[in-house]
Amino acid sequence: MPSEVVSESIWCRVQHEALDISECMRFAEVERAGAVVLFSGNVRDHSQGRPGVVSLFYEAYEEQVVASFTSIANEAMSRWNGICRIVVHHRLGECFLGESTVIVVVSSEHRDSGFEAARFCIDTLKVASPIWKKEHWAGGSEWALGANQIRRIGEL
């Protein structure tokens, strides 16, 4: 069962089931939005020095992830004018090639603020949310390279 926070302008969720891009887009689309920016992070067939990636496994401190996503979305809403809605969804568990593991959708009155807010959300999520990734590739499996110390959103 997904863990989520939904308000009029923000929808943050973590779940073990496949992510639904269409559902995220429907939430974000509103009449005053002239732009809807979608980012989908997908499982690819390689990583740093690891060819033949076949799957990823995501683990999280579930009690804190949605709160972290919500703080990120609220920060984006306050930093950029004209943001209408923000969606941040992340998948947990085993994910295979081509599957979406994270979705960020930002609707905004104008495209510049939408692109900037979406980039902020995905970049901040990677350093401020307690989510870890294990890669499975032809030569074995290991937790992903380049792990970061989790940072406070206000510091970013």
C-alpha cells in the first residue's frame, strides 16, 4: 500500500507498485498551467563501470520519505512564481529495465519556472531523501556508487 500526502497542489507518494505517469500528469494539469514538465527516472542497462545492469532495488526509510518529498515540493512552490501543482512519486523494491522508478511533474503558468522547479525537485530528492539503490548487473550486485550524506532541504 502506498504512503502518500495529497493536497490541492502537491501529491507525494512512495509505493512498491509500478508508477503511473498518466495519473501523475492528470493531477498536475490545471487550466491556469501553460506548461507541464515531466521527469521520469528509468532503469537503464548500465551504471558507472557496471555494464549489463538488469535491475535496481530501492529501499527507503518509509516513515520519512513522503515528508521529505513534501518539504521539497513546498520549497519549490515557494522559490518559483507561478507553480500550480507538483507531483513527486518514487517506487520501492525491484525495478527492471525501462521501468520508471521516480516521477516528478510540475505544472506552472510559464515553462521556465516549471523546468527550474522540476530540476530542483529531482536534484534535491537525490540528496535529501532517505532512499537507497542496489544495482544488479552481469557481474553481481552492490549498493549504488556515489552515496550522499542526507542533507537538509533548507541548506540546498
